[in-house]
Amino acid sequence: MGYSATRLDRLVSKKLSISKREVQTLIAQRRVLVNDVPASFASLPIKQFTRVTVDKTDIQNNHALYLMLNKPKGVVCATKDKQHKTVIDLLPYDFKDQLHIAGRLDLNSTGLVLLTNDGEWSRQLSDANCGVLKRYRVRLAKPISHEYIKAFAEGMHFAYENIHTRPVELKILSEFEAELSLQEGRYHQIKRMFGRFRNQVLALHRYAIGDYQLPPSILPGQSKQILSIMPFDHAN
């Protein structure tokens, strides 16, 4: 979900229900400020978080919000759902209806989910071609062998989508547990890759997206505001 810039005169005209010619008059009278600076021309592109005031009254003053949430099992990554509780339902914020989900998990998976009202940031994270590393821990029904490591590193062909997955780094932790790092988020990708070995995924937990790691202090169902935004770690 992205946000495209809009012209200053179009924004002010819509917000104040006045004509664009009237907006131009306001601009000429230096009564329209953009980020606290008098606007100089009507076609100035206004982005999602650009502050616009007319006669010292805010016309647009959106603030970027970024959250991390520890998703419990049985909660869906959706804004609304008739059958299950959603990640949005878990948030205590009054403005949660403005948020959308960046980097989804399926119903039975747990762990780190990022939420934001910043469309560009969300798009960058959610785009499968952006190459942001996502890290998971997985527990399986059958023992894991070193044969898995080679197969995951080579990627796998999914006939339904007619795609070949990017290489996935697999680290075996124990007989039934492993860690994975992957750059994509194809439909049930991890479960399908282990499915090639007829090995069922019993538990899947995401603990990191790029440089954002889920701290132990955030318990399942809890969330925390991200105050310092870091650029995403794009793998080569």
C-alpha cells in the first residue's frame, strides 16, 4: 500500500472546499505554509507526512508511526476478520485503524510483525523483490538432515507460481529444530520447502526482519512503538 504525492493546490482545495484559484490567492498572500515555510507555488508536491497549514490551522499534519508486535498463534495478520482475532485487535492505540501490516504471518505462525501508517516503508518491506532478510526458528515433526541445507541453499521451484525461490540459509540447531534466513515471503514458503522432504512444520516463529529483532520483553500479544527507524538490510 503506497502513498503518492499530491499537488498543494489540490490538497488545500479539497480540505477547505475552495477553488484552486482561491488557493493560489492564499499562496500569493503567504498564508499557506509547508513544513512551516511559506509555499511558493501551487504545484508543490505534498507527501504523506508533509505538514500544511493555512492561517496557522493544520490542513495536514500526519505523523509517521511504526510498531512491532509479537503475534500469538491463532491471530490473523489482517485488519478485519469474521472468525479470528486480528493483529489490529491486539493494539491499544486509538489510531490503529490507520495502520496496515508490513510482513504478514499465517494463522498458526508466531513472532515479529511490523505495522505502520507509512505506505512507502510498508511497500519496501512487503515487496518480495526488495530482498529484506527475514529470520525464523522452526520445529519439525521429523529429524532434519544436512541434505536440507544444500536443497534450501539452491532454492526450489514452485510449479504453481512458476517461480524458483531465492537461496535460503538453513542452520540446524538440533534434531528437530532449525533457523532460516530468507529474502522472500511466498505463500507458505517455508512449510512448502520442508514439505518437499515430507517433513511437517509444527511451529514457525519469526524473530527478525532486517535489523529489527523481537526483544524478549515483548510478550505474545504485546506491541511496542519503534522510535528509531533503520534502513532495511537488503541482502545481495
